[in-house]
Amino acid sequence: MRRARVLALLAGALSVFAVAGGSASAHSDFAGSQPEDGAVVDGPLTSVEMRFALPVEARPGFEMLVDGVAVVSSWAALDVERTIWSGSLSEAVPGGAITVTYAVTADDGHLIEGSVGFTAVAAPAATTLPPAELTPPDAVVSTTIPSTTTVAETIAALTIASPPVGDRLEHLARAVSLLAVVLVLGLLFFSSAVLRSGVPGPFPRLVLSASALIGASAVVELVAVADRLGLDVADAIGDPLARGPAVRLLASVLLVLAALAARVSRPSSAVPIAGAVIGAVSFAFDGHALTFGWRPLHAAFSMIHVVTASVWVGSVVGLVLLGRREPEVTRRVIARLGRLLPLTVGAIALSGLAMVLMIHGWSLALGESAWGRTLIVKISLVVVAGFLGLRHHLQGRRGAVVVGASLPAEAIVLLLVPVITASLVVAMP
């Protein structure tokens, strides 16, 4: 029992480290510019090229300043992948200190912002002096030196104002969404397929509360997307960045309606399970599934990963809730799950490995990025839960009843995994 508590505390400490250290990490997909940052080039300058590692949209966009004054420029993608953007100047810039500020949005919703600076040197002007004999000897030559002081309006570089919702609140909403979807889908599966007691089974209040949380978190995400794009929420729903939260909101509506209907009539298993599956599918419409690897394959592995993780989490949480009331039922259920969960854990590991290879490649240098460090924490949590689950599996095969803090410890660790998984979407490899 003491070992189970120690493992749970260790898992909690790891999750706090990941959330504190990884969730605020910045996107780092700017690949360079032409002219390069810090370069000195010969003027006049007519265009600038910006390169990104991932496809981006010019939202909010680019801005160019010459000696601190904004100049008119038009920007367009040079390739179909939208990774190379060219800015054309309406008038050639003969010389000066040039700053290009960018704030663009990747397909997975990340905001990529920063600036590059370089100097353009004006070409020397040709000077023609009059013949010496034409200048009267007693004449006083008056030379006017143009002032080097430029009085101009100072334009601040393009920046993204902190949205009212806030990035951290949006990230928290996504974590709550993923945790609630995993919990609802897992408990519904546990009730219908393992207990065979119908849906929502013995957990109607928990399923209803978690379903409502999915909807509330989706609304927060939609408001954050709308604020980032400068649109109303109704207009933002049609934007690709809002597809994931919009699908989760639909799933929440179906789940809540099904849970309420189950109170007054015989519960149907089709509608709530369909709503939960839609919630799981929604995570294939945002995040790294949009930007790394072949999109259909990455989306398929994402859905497999969420669904199988839900089965594991829901089964363990269901056992904890059931074990206090019906220990004999718990004994039979553990024996039944002993044949199911090893296959489930194997599917989780294979789908997770496939996504890691698509996102990070074969490199083992995970500690060099916030994404990699967060992944290490997630893997550590899964390993801890796996050891606890193996212990319970062996106890079930011997016919023993799992008692004490061991099973709740596994449930706590598993509930931390979706929270860490949500922070992986915030960080970049």
C-alpha cells in the first residue's frame, strides 16, 4: 500500500513539473528570412522573404518598419504548402534599419510570432561639381546640409494583445475537455461492455457532470479562438481553428440530452456512446494531427489513442467507484478486464509510438524541447500506471480482491495522463 501511495505522489509531482514547465512554451517554427536577421544588404530593397517550418496563415499577419516607421507592404504565400511568404513593398526602400514583425497562425492553432531586423545601405549618389573657372573667386559658396533628423510617427511593431480569455485558460479548457471526454467514454464503455448494466450505468451523475464540462470547456476554447482571430464567436465557428471545439460542443449536447433522457425513460446506449465517440474524434481536428505526418493516418492514430486510453481510464475509475459498494462484483469484473486491458494497453503504446515518430522522428533528444520533456513525463506516468495495473491483473488472476490504496492510486495516475497529454499540444518538438 505504501508503494502505491509513493508511486501516486511521484506521478503527481511529475505532472506538476510538466504543466508548470511545458504549457507556457512558445512555438518555434520560424525557419529564417531573406535577407537574414542581422544582415547588411545593398539598397534599394523591394521585397522580403519569410520561411516557416510548417504551413501557416497570415493571421494576424506581417508588418514592415523602416527606421521605426511602418511602410506599406503586401504579403502572399509563394508555395502551395504556405511555408514561404513574400512581402512586396509598394515603394523601394533605398536604405535604413528595417524590421519585419510577424504573427502568423499554424494549422494546429499555434500562434508563431517574432521579428527579424537587418540594414539596407543606400547606394552612393553621383556628385557632379561645376568647373573651377565658373566659380567666382570672391563668391561665398553656401552649402545646405540636409537634416538627418527625421520627425515621424513612431509605429509600434505588430504584437498580439493578450486575449481576455488568456492562453493559460484556453490550455486549461483543452485539458479539461480531454479529461472529461476520456472519463465519459471510458465509463460508458465500462458500464455497457464490462458491467453490462446499460448506459450510463451506475454513474449517471458523474457522466452528466463530465458531459457538461466538455461543453463548457469547448465554449471557452471557441471564445479564445474568436478572440485570437478578432471575430465574433458565431463567425469563428466556421474557421478551421474552431473545428475541434465545435465538434466537442456537439458531443456535449448529445451526451447531456441523452443523460437527461435516461432519467425519465429507459436509457439508450447508442446516443450517449455516439456522443462520446464524437468527442474523442474531435481531437483529430486540431493539434499536431493537422501539421505532422500524413494527416489521415495521424488522425486515425489519434482517435485510436484517445479511445483505447478511455477504455483503460474508465475501467479503473469504474472499479474504484464500484469496489466500495460491491466487492464481489469487483472481483468478477477484474477477472474480465484481465483479458481486455492488456490488448488495450498494447494499442495505446503502438498508436502513441506512431504519433511520436510522425511528430518528432527517430531522434532520441527529447530533453531538448518542452514537448520532449513533457512526453517523458507522460511516458513515466503511463509506466507507473502500468506497473500498478500489472499488480492488479496478477491479483485478479489469483482470485484476490484488490483493496486499499493501490487501485485508487492507479486511477489518480491515469487521470493525470490526459492533463499532461493536453499540454503536449501546447508545446512544440
